Amino acid sequence: MLAATVLSWVIGTAPVLESQGRRAPAGPGGADAVVSPAEIQRMLDGYMLIQAQEVLQLSDDQFTRFLSRVRAWQETRRRSQAERQRMLQELRRMTAGRAGPVDESAIKDRLKALDDLDTRAGGEIQQQRGAIDQVLNTVQQARFRIFEETMEQRKIELLMRARQGRGRQAQPQAAEEPR
């Protein structure tokens, strides 16, 4: 419950404060609150788990087993996505042509490695989802698929709101004209 409260505060007040040109209140150290992307991800993961228990109507026994399996699934997805992003960044550098001639053989090798990663990661993620499904009944499995998509959409919306807030904050404030 605490994670949901903290998350709702962060999500609810930070964009409002940013749109008013202010930062979130100072934290325990006295400095402006700065939340890392990893911390935001952990808060969203915690929020997702709390919401999942309610949406899927999990029993206490189911939730205990569900919790460990969803965390493993989330970590697998996160690790695979980070590795994929690193590989894409490497391909971006290799194809930019700034370091001399493009090495097509090396690029071909990296493309193969990226394809292999996509195949391997897809299998691992599917295996993790299968472990989650073992805890859920058929209706809960369907609800989980829908819930997962809804949470991804909300995450994108939150990121867009945060970016919009930063964009407004970065624009110079127009001087008020005297009346």
C-alpha cells in the first residue's frame, strides 16, 4: 500500500509542480528530489503488482507465487531490452561512418547477434509468462494479458506527461506586462 501511495504522489504532484515551474519538495537530505529512471521503474513495477492483485482477484496464496514469477518476468524483460538497446547503439555507431569506412562484415555479425538476442529473449520472456500462467486460472490469464497492455499504455502516457512538463519548464517564462 505504501508503494501505491508514494507512486501516486510522485505521479500526481511532480507534473503539477513542474508545470508551475517548481520542483518536487526537498527530500530528507535537503536537496531537490531527484528520482532516477531505475527508481521510477521500481515504483511502476511495485504499482503494477499492487494493481494486479486487485484486477486479477488473486488469493493470498496465488499472490505469493505470482509475485516472485512476475518479478522474474519483469527482470527478464528489462535485461533483454537493455541489451537490445546496447546492440542498437553499437549498430548506430558502426553505421554512422564517422570512424572511417563502414565494416559490412562486422555489421553483419552484429545484426546476427541482434537477431539471436531477439529470438533468445522472446523465448525467455515466453517461458517466464508461462510460469506466471501456472499460478493463474484461464480468466485470470486473459485479464493479465489485458492488464499488461493497459499498464504499458499508462507507462507511455506518464512518460509523455513528464516530457511535456520538462519542455514547459525549459521554455523561458514570458515577462508579465504591467497593467
